Amino acid sequence: MKKVISLSGGLDSTVLCYWLVDKYGAENILPITFNYGQKNSVETSKAKRTCWDLGLTYNLQDITFLGEICKGVSSLSASSDIEVPEADDNKTPSTYIPYRNMIMMSIALSFAESNEADTVYISSQKKDIHWDSQESFMTAINNVSVLNTTASVKIEAPFINLTKAEEIEEGISLGVPFEHCWSCYDPKFVQVPRSAIACGYCSACVKRKEAFDEVGIADPLPTIKGDLK
């Protein structure tokens, strides 16, 4: 049976994609990636690279209306004037996109049913702070999905009890090239060669660095903060 993965191009979903291919075979994995008008849209190019590396079909869906709707409250919207904050203890940072995961999961479930897939996989992990990344959210969505009498599709998050460091360890065992995934919310760009560089200051960069430090290996992606001064 086919399996759908919501593949953002981030570290979590990239490791999960490798895990699914290892478990079910590339021929059974259907990635879906969303352009929701995010400031860190470089992650979609990383998703495309992962699909290329694994022999999967890259499927990018345009929902940029979401970034436009949320630009007044979310710094992650590319059209927002709100600056991406440095990492802090704020439980609801301005990088939150209201109801993003619910919208993306609805589309992914539709995609799954249309392709006779029985499961949608998402890469939520133990330290996700947003309400729509929690196990309770997935339980609620699954309770709605079972009402579908035509073809009930379930949502699963195999890494829900793993930390990011544990995900990296899993990725190492699977041969994940971590330079082919993205985390930074506020990418910078250099001209020669034209490429994206992680800021090193946002919460996504800080959490990624902490995880690599915990595992004891260097992150292959450079950052403005740490590598390009």
C-alpha cells in the first residue's frame, strides 16, 4: 500500500523520508511538499533534492495564499514585515503560521485517498511546541478521517517520541546527507556562488546546532553566525 509523506525539506521530514523508503521501498512512497509563502522557501529546494536522491517524484503544491493571509501575525511569511526573532523561551514564537498543519494535512489526506494510499506520515517530534504538531492534534484529525466511509486514511508520526538528536542518530544509520535538508527560518544569501546560508540565530538554527552538538558531529550546513563571519 502507498504511503504519503509531508516532506518540507527540513531535517525532521528528510530523515523520516529516508526511514520510509528504507521500510517500504521508494516505489511505495509519495512525497507532497507545500509552498505556503514561507520566508524559508529554500527548504522546498531541499525537498526536491531529497526526492532526486531517493528516486521519488517531487510534488510541490502551491498554497501561497496562506503566507499572505498570515503576514500580519507571522514572521515566517515571506511578505511579512515582522522580523524573525532570535531563539528564546517564547512558547508561541512569531514564526508560527496559524492552522498551517491542519490545512496541509487536509490536502495530504486528499492526495493520499486520490492515490490509494492508506497513511499520511508527518515528522512531528518530541520537542515540537506548536499545538498542531502534538499527538493530540493527530488523534483529533484521525478521529475525523475515520468518518470517511469511502477510504479512511490515517496519520502517523513515527518520530513523535524522538528528540532531534535521536533523529540525527537515526539519519546517520540511514545515510542521510544532512547538507540536503534545511532548518533556518531566516536564510541569508551570498552571491558567489549564489546560495542560501543559515542565519545561526533563529530558534530552528539553535535547536539544530544543539542537536548536532549532542550527537557529537558537525553540521555540514554553514551558518552566518558560526562559519561565515
